[in-house]
Amino acid sequence: MAFLEMKNLVKCFGAATAVENFSLEIREGEFMSFLGGSGCGKTTTLRMIAGFEQPTEGSIRIGGAEVSNLPANKRGVGMVFQNYALFPNMTVHKNIAFGLMVMGWKTADIEHRVEEMLALIHMEEFRERYPHQMSGGQQQRVALARALAPKPKILLLDEPLSALDAKIRTRLREEIRAIQRQMGITTVYVTHDQEEALSLSDRIVVMRAGKIEQVGTPFEIYNRPANAFVASFIGTLNILDAHVVDAQRGQLLVEGQEVMACGPVPSGQVKLSLRPEMLSLGTHPSNENQLRGQLSNVIFLGSIVRLVIGTGSREIFLDTFNTPKLELPSVGSPVSIGFPREACLVME
Amino acid sequence: MIKRRGWSWFWFFLGALYFLVPLLGTFLFSLRGKRGALSFFAYSRVFADSQFLQTFSFSFKMALLTIVAGIALTLPTMIWVHLRLPKAKPILEACSLLPFVIPPIVLVFGLIRIYSGPPFALASSPLLLVAGYIVLSFPYIYRAIDAGLRSMDLRGLTEAAHSLGAGWGTILFRIVLPNMRVSLLSAVFLTFSIVIGELTLAVMLAWPAFGPYMALMGRDLAYEPAALAILSFLLTWGLIGLIQFASRGITGHSTGLGGTH
């Protein structure tokens, strides 16, 4: 049963439509991410759930109760902002206690809850610090504790890590996930970072131009993208023009070379998408398909080495692990790209 | 480098002399109230004059009313404009410049003309004087509050407080006002300074204010006006000192430690 339910949400700003017919059900305790580029409507949708924006049309239900017309301070929804939004005039302790004080908790209960929250974020010794006396990562952890302290029904996070550097981002994202699991709170997370969405979420909503492109688990979104946009938005992808020879069997013609995909496939002109990590150099019994090309560049990416292979009019990326035994052909030499038919994503 | 620093000190001292020499001259002059000796005679005469206390307390009351009414009118309006009507900012900005463009004498005649008869017969009420003072101090109140609102993430803070269950009253008194302490104090003291020394409105509306009293003293006496000038300087400096005192420890929201741990 859905805990957070959005039905046909529409949000217009003047003549511009920011969110269009957005319908989604989120289960209790689920970690859902809204993923998309700038201006795709993900933050607007989050703000409608929080009560900061009024939907032009549609309804929002939390725990079965209609909340579309409730003001933000009556929704029982905790929010973490990109720029932390800690109250500068209050210490960490007072920031965390603010929501509890507003709700009229007893002083002893507030103290107990604040201690609990400080322990949760491992910041007991920062109790009396002011926001300007802490780093960005520390401030965001306090913001998370502040949002969780009043025990909200739903936790909303609006790109909470985008102002932090890469290392802190990775660490904090693991912390957020651990805390979310520990508290079992239904969470909606807005991000434009696919790695963040893939690593954190139970399910992901990929959005474009105010509409949902696909809803699915990270595995589904990555391995079975619903369309070319999702496929190209998530991860690196080789997209090749292909002509279908036999739609039922999945036989294609790519750059004049035959490729077998899992049939049936749409007929006519299609797009063949191949993930770089699904491709390998040379021939292998498990690879039904071979594409011939010429190695034009080798890009070192640390744990991964990316080979750029020219196949007529297109270039194909092939990723291989950087192992001590890795032997690569020299740039300019002819190579063969092998891949199984399961690696072929065929889209209209 | 040393040469450039030398010039900096030169201009600094020139500026300081420009301000301090007349002040020192006025102070020394104010001490010559008694022939042949330096004394605070002029000051004691000022304090002994019942009109000094009367006019000062009247202006003080008017200043308090102006500050309370001016901020009560301007602050919520500006918060609303910052949050909900950012397009109206240029209109407010233009309005805030009007008191610089319209001379006080024109303003006071306008006020008298409109508020002398029904339905708003306020010409004999000090409220009309307060209304005029609010108009005169509006540019200063506006700018001080605007600077305060710009210096904080008003939208983020109000939304964070809202999501934690706070209503507008709590947000205003627990979040917005404490974070605008310095700018509000600036607005308060600037308004106070303007009202205490204002002449035109008080004279034209015939109220026994401190401004007209100082003008009268300057016309009829020699040493007492100098003493009054020094007293008003001390008052202003005292207020600026209070702003500095109140703003201690307020450092904005920058991450003082740097980095992102």
C-alpha cells in the first residue's frame, strides 16, 4: 500500500508547465530518488510534497490523508536543503531542538531527543557550536538531525550533497542511507547525480521536462532503460544506428556488420545501445556478436581503462578493468569488439 | 610598497584632520562659556534649561513612535516582497528614494493640506508628525532592512522553519529578527538621529521638538549651541558604539573552518 501518493500532479508557473501529470506511489520506508537534469521538475515536485508549492492540479496523500491544501508546517514532513539552511543564530543543540520546541515537547524530552540525534550523527561534541563554526559536511549532518528530530512522516532531501566535495559526498551519502535504514523513514531524494541515485535508492524516478520517463529499481533503470533518454542519461552508452533485418529473431545490421539481439525487436530503423562495460576485446565463445574496428585512443580512468574504437562512421567506447595483466593493442591497430546478444538494448 | 603605504597614511590623516579639527574647535569653543577659563559652564546651562529636557523628551518619544511604526510597517512588507513578490522590489526601491527627491517643505505642505480636514483631521495630532518622520526615515529603514534580508538566506530559513512546524510568528521572532539584529539596530539608530535633529516638519507643524530648539539656541546664544553640537555628536557615537557592541560574534553563515569535513 502506498504511503505517499501523488496523482496527476500539475504545476504551472505562468505559461510554463514545470510538472505535468505526475503520478507516483511510494511505499512506507522506501528510499525514492527523483533523478533528472536541470529544469526537469524534480525539485518542484519535492516542494509540492513539502507544501512550499501549491499544485495547479492533482492531489498528494500522505498515509492516506489528503495534504494538498495543508500548509507546510502542518504536513509533518522533514526537509534537508542543498544549502543546509541551519539557523545561524542558534547552536547545533538549539537547531535540532527547534522543531521539538515548536511542537510543544517537554524540556526533558527535548534534551533526550537532541542527545539521541547528536549520537545518530556522531556529533555529540559539537553541541554548542554555531553553524559558522562548522564545515559544510558537519552542517549538513546537523540539518539531517534537525529534520529527523520531530519524527516526520516523510523525509525530503533536496540535493543535500551537491555543495560538498567528492570525498565527503560519498561518505555522507553512506551515512544518509544507513540512518534512513535505521529509522525506516520514507524518503524522497532529489539529485541530478546518477551515481548518488543508483547507490542510495530502492527505486528511482527518471524525469525529463516535467514528466516521468521511467520508474524502477537502480538495476532496472540501468540495465533495462525504458527509452533512449533514460539509457543515455544513466551511465555511459554507445548508441548506434541499426537496421532491422529480422525483427522476430533480433537480427540487425550495424555499420554494415551483422549483430544478433534478443528478439523480437521493433522493425525498421532502430537504435542499438551498448554499455561500454558489456563489451570485450577479441573473440570469446560467450560473445555471439563481433564488430570490427580500429583502436583510436586509450583513456586511463583509474580503475577502468576506456578504449575508443572507430567502426566506420562511429566511435565505440569499451571499458575494461585496469589489472596488472592488462595488455592492450597499440593505437591504430585493428581490433574486434565482442558482446553477447543480452548486451544489446534495441530502441525505436 | 612603502611609498604607497605612506600615501595611504597621508590621506588618512588629511581625512581625520578634516573631521576632527572642526570638532575639536567646536569642543574648545564650547568650553569658553566662562571668560578667561575653560569650563563646562555652557553644558551646565544647557542641562539647566527646562526647554532642553522638554524638547529632547518630546523628540525622543516621537523617535520611538517613528521607529516602532516605521519598522512594523516596513519589515513585514519587505519580508513578503522578498519571499513572494520579488518583482515588486524595484517599486519599493523607487519609493525609498522619493524622500530624497521631495523636499521636506513640500512634504509637510502636502500633509497639512490632506490631513487638515475630514475624513483625516490629524493636523493637530502628533501622529501626523510621526507619519512625516516615517516618510523621511523610510530610505534608511528600507536600506538597513534590505541589507539584513539580503545577508541571510531568507527563503531557505523560513522554509526550514516551516517544515519543522513553525508558524509565521515563530519564524519572525525566533529566526528572522535575531538574524537581523545589526541591520535593525542600524535602522533604529539612523531613524533616531534623523528624528532628533529634524527641523522643517516640527517647525511647520508647530511642535516643540529638539530640532527647532537647537535652531533657536544657535540664533540667540554662542557657547550653548556648540555644547549642544558636541552632545549630539556624543549621542550619535554612543549609538554607533552600541551597534558595534550588539554585532559582536555575528559572522554570517560562512564556514569558518573552511573545507568540508
